[in-house]
Amino acid sequence: MTRHGADFRPWTYGRYSLADQDIKRQCTMMRNRVEDTKPSTLAEAIEILQSRYPEDELASWAAEPLSEALWTAHFAAGLWVRNEWVHVDPAPLIARIRKLSYCVHDDDVSSYILEAFWRVLNGEDCPTIEELLAEHYAE
């Protein structure tokens, strides 16, 4: 049992993103920030996200059904994506998403990235942003 309780799930809202360790990691990343950390492709975004979290936390998150995984990550990893890549000085990937889709909300942008991340963690090939958007607009 952790200090947070037996049911602690670090991807959930209200308990801060990925526990206290993530806050420390984020501070370290900001101190060591390199200008070229903004992704141009989904594959680059996934590589950056994978490097941020421990394997056991990623495995636990990937084991959830997609809809639940996106919900639990929205205020944690999704918030980080929106703050780092969407809101201020958008990453080239974000500009591409906005160009391909005539109207997309910031929450949707982070959800597309997290969905691709979840798929890769579950053994699927990394989709292109065009493939991902085509699937969502076909629904």
C-alpha cells in the first residue's frame, strides 16, 4: 500500500499527474529544457511521452480500455501535452493537426496524441495523424 492508498492510480485527476515524482520530473525537464523538444510527428510525440513515465505506470495505463485511459489521462498527461505543446508556441505536430482538421479543440488535440500513444503501448503501429483524423471524422 502506498501513502496515497491502495486504489491510487497516478493518471487520475485530483491526485496530481503521475504522483509526486512527476512534479519533480517536470521541474527537472523545465530546468534542462532544450528548445527542440516539440514534436513534428506522432512518433516523436510518443517517444517523448514514453521517456517521461516509468514502464510500470505505462503498462498499467495501457491495460485500461481506450475510453477509460483517455479519461484518466486527460488531467495528467493530457494537461502536460496541452501546456507544453498546444497552448504556447504550438509544436509543429499541433499546427499540422489544426491544418488537417478545420476545427479542433485543444482537448481533442491532446486526446489524439494520447490515443496514438495508447495504441503504440498496446502493440499497434503508430498511426499517422492523417489516419487518426480520418478515423475520427468517419465516425
